[in-house]
Amino acid sequence: MIKRRGSPRPPPAEAYKRNLNRLLAALPVDEYARVHRALETVTTRLKQILHKPGEPIGHVYFPGGGFCSVLTVLEDGRMVEVATIGREGAVGMSAILDGTPSPSAAMVQAEMGVCYRMTAEDFRREMDRRGAFYELLTQFAQALVGFIMQSTACNAVHSIEQRLARWLLMARDRVESNGFPLTQEFAAMMLGASRPTVSVVAGTLQRAGLIKYHRGQVTILDGAALEEASCECYRTATDLLNRVTSSRARRDRSH
């Protein structure tokens, strides 16, 4: 159950200044003022399922921190991560397809702090306006497809060590901290590997002095070396997502 924060929402102008979701913050002020009326501020908990496969999406979420994993669920119940979404994006974009069951699940993997959401109905209404909100969210959807394609290629051709290093770097960027929780269970799901394999790979990175991993908590000790141990997919995927809001900001400053 999602709990609403007790404090009332600030007025649009103030909310715009302190909004932590980059998509919402990239909207023109007048556009945000309208969208703000459809937003609800909520709290989320670790491992909370935001939507399930096979069910229509009820809400679209705009994380203000942390991140969610987009998961493909197999027939035997196993889950494999196909993307991560933090405050650079939105979770539940397929809500644009009215009533269509979601093909994936979304799970909170790092607590998001402030999180905003709007109903699927309000989301479709805003998209139908074909304004700045539509343009920005469409660009993000396109970037997310590119992110998933890059991750698919990475999983196919790069080593488990490289893939784990890539994921750790992206998690660090989302939580904005070198330390965060990571269980072997989740790492195995994320890598599509067994727990013993995860233990071996994490041990390799730890012995190299890149990370410290103990009792479900990982700390990145040498970010530069970890990026060297990763593959080009970390930088490529990160740039794909960040380009959406950075290009918007540049264009707004030029007007």
C-alpha cells in the first residue's frame, strides 16, 4: 500500500523549483502548473511492485530519487531486469495504451524518496494535448527503447563482470551515493545468473579493490576503476537517458 505524505502539496511555482524528477522539472512553467494539478505525492517502499504483467497500468510514476527495475517475468516466476528508471524518467509509460495489459513488472529497487504519480487517465489526457509534456515523454520513451536495446546487446556479448560493473555504476548515479543495498537474490535476477555466480563475480571486484560487498550492502571504492572494468554500455545508456532533459534545457535557454 502506498502511503500519501501528510504535508500538503506546495503551490505550482514552488513545486516547480523543488521538483526532483527531471522530466517534470524540464517542462515549461505554465505546462507544469497544469500538470501539477494531476500529480499526487506518494512514498514507496523497497521491493514494492508498482505494476504487474498482464494487468492494466493504473498510475504513471515520476521518481524523485532512487530507481525502479523494469522486469520481464517468465512462466516459472523468475524475473529478469531489462531496464532501470530513476529520476530522469517515468515508470508505466505503456499506460498510453488504454486498458492494454502491461507486458512487464516494475519494482522499487532503491527507495525513491519523493515520488510523484498521476492516474493513467490523466496521463493519457496530457499526452493527447500534444504539447510539451507529450513531446518530452515521447522523447523519453524513445530513449528508453534505446536503453533496453543497449542492455540486450550488453547481456549478449559482455561478461558478467562487465555487466555487474555497469549496473553498479548506474545504481550509484541514481541514488547519488557510493553505498547502497544489493542482495545476491536481486543481483542474480538482474544478471540472469545464479547466486553462486554472483558471489564469485562480486568477490572478484572486491579483491580488485573496486567495491566492498558485505551482508547485502555494496560500497563503490573506486568509481573510475569500476568504469574501466565496465563496458561502453554504461556511458552509452546513461547518455541516451540524460540527453532527453539536457537537450530540452539547452533549447529552453536559447529561447
